[in-house]
Amino acid sequence: MEITKNTKIGELLEVAPEKAELLLEAGMHCLGCPASRGESLEEACEVHGINVDELLERLNA
């Protein structure tokens, strides 16, 4: 699965639960929140002040 800015957090965690560690390291500590699961990666990064392009590089490496 290629992870993009439009990938939903919930979808990512269902397909690749091991990526949760990278999200937590980046500062997304609300992965269990029902609202966060429906957000795109880009939306979540905006809320948390995270550079989405840098995170995408790490997630897709």
C-alpha cells in the first residue's frame, strides 16, 4: 500500500498497524480517538503541526 496525503488514519492503521509507532513518534498521540481515524494523514498533520511530506517519506520507506 502506498501511503498518500489522502490516506485515512484508520485505513492506515488497519492495513499497517506497525506504522502507529512512526505516527506516535511524530507527535500524533490521539490515534485511538474515533475522530482521528476518519481524518486524512494531511488533515492530522495540519492539526498537529507536522510536516506531512517528511512523515510520508518515513511511512513509505
